[in-house]
Amino acid sequence: MSSSSGLGLVGPAVTSILQRAVELDRNRRYTESLVCYEQGLRVLMEVIKTTTDTSKKAQLRQKVEEYMSRAEMIKKLIEEKKALGEYREQVVIEADSTGHSYQSVFGRFLDSEVTDIEVEDPYVRNFHQCQNFLKFCELAVTNCPNLKTIDLITNVGHNPQEAHDTNNWLASLKSSLQSRRVNLAVEIRTTLHDRTIRLSNGWIIKIGRGLDYFKSPDNKMSLGVFNMDLRKCHETTVDIFHKGNVNRVRK
């Protein structure tokens, strides 16, 4: 495992990224660690390009080789565990913590291999919950250029007016997604309890609270209103695992 020592040659930002990579690596949160290693390596390469000191450049190249070697080992480890159906990763989101936007928590699994997404969440009914689902759809459309369908399985509740409003909000979202050639299918299941996101590239994400793990902002002009990495969260656990590649999420 690479060490974060010897990074005094670069700025605090890249040092922080690579220290985070090593910390996640030690905690076996490999996919998160890989993202940090790759981010740090990109910055280190840029630093090398602008460095004229020969000795400093040689030291930076050595660090790049170390981190790149570890990143490649992590990639291989992830692929081996995926092939065996043994990859597991857990993220614990503590109460009032920040830095847990959808992109930060599971955006790395939304990529060009994803063509279909299935979301099971019984609580996509209130306006803020529908907005959370909208934010998820925005991320999916941004990260998954080959996305074709999003299937939402939810429960609109028993109040007729609330059900009517929810159906209207989701119909508007469906229309908006169609403009990006993505079809939204909504299935109402009154007995639904699970909160799971299934991606057609084989990744499965189980969130204890579903998509609704953010607390309300303090007011309409406070940090976190739009940037969800700055929004405080409810306590929840995210379990991530891989079940093999599939062509379609739903049978």
C-alpha cells in the first residue's frame, strides 16, 4: 500500500486527496480509494510538467510510480472480486455529517456501461423526495451517456391528493427525461419496503434511508441548498456490492 509521506513537494490540496486515498485503501473502500488515487495522480502529473527542478521532478515521478502501481493493483483486485461475486463495500454516513452527495457516495458506479437503472424506494412521494429523485436522474443522465431507461418502483401513499401531486411531478420528470432519450417507467407497489438501486453494469447500492438521507437546509439562503455535498445528512448506511454484468436490470 502506498504511503502518503513525502508529499511536501506539492500543495495541500493534492496532499489531502492522496492521504484520503491511502486512508480509504487501508479501510478496504477500494472504489472510493481508486477515485482519489486517480484524481491525485492527474494533479501530480500536471505538477511534474511545470517543475523545472530536476531533483524535485525525480522525487515526484517516484511518487507517481508508487501511486500508479497501487491504483493498478486496486483495479485488478476489484475486477477479481467482481468476477467472483465477492465485492462488498460499506459507507457509514453519520448524523449531521457533510460531503455525501449522490456523486460522492455512488457516482463512480454510474458510467458509460450503464444503460438501465432500477430504483426501489417506497418514499418518492413528497415534493422534496421527488426532487431528490430528480437530482439522482440528473446525475445518471450526466454520468451515463448510454442510459436508456430508469425504472422507479415506489409507493405513492394513501392520500388521494398527495398521490395525484406525486403522479404529476413524476409525469413532468418523465417528459423531461424523454427529451434526453431516456424513458422513465414508474411502478406503484404498496408492499414495497426495500431501498435499492440496481445498475445494468452489475452494481447494486442499498441505502438504509433510500435517496432521502439529506436534512433540510437551515434556510433558503444557507450553504447546502444546491450543493448537496454541503448539506447535513441523517445517519444511514450504504452497502455496495456487485452481482455480475447484466443486459437489463428488470426481468
